[in-house]
Amino acid sequence: MWVLFHYIAQLFLLCLLGRIVLSWFPPSGQGPLEIIRRILFRITEPLLGPIRALLPPIRLGGMGLDLSPMIVFIGLQILLAWLPG
């Protein structure tokens, strides 16, 4: 049971990392990269959205720094280290 949770959590962390990396590049609007971006958004947004609602992006000049991916990433890493398996 815990092994399955570990695999799912690791897969989620990979999707989250992919979303973080793709956020550094402007969306193209079409093409295979945009399809991957949408899939990663659908997978990760259910966990990131509520955290972003509680902790809005920090304003840095003319842009905002979204801390929700970092919080989820660190939180899942702590949870995986704490759980058996």
C-alpha cells in the first residue's frame, strides 16, 4: 500500500518539476510542448491551487513569485521520508 503511494507521489513530483521548468518558457499556444504543459497543469493544479489561494504570489517588482510549487515539493518530500516503505 505505502509502496504504491510512494510511486504515485514520485510521479507527481516529476510532473511538478516538469511544470516548474516549463513555466520558465513562454507558452506557444500550440504544438506538442503546449499539450504537455496542459497535461502537467491538470495533474498538478488540484494540489497547487488551494495552497496558492492561502499563500498568494509574493510581489517582486513587476512580477510575482509563486511559492506553492516549492511548498508542495518540500511537503511531499517530508511526507515520503516520514512514511514507511
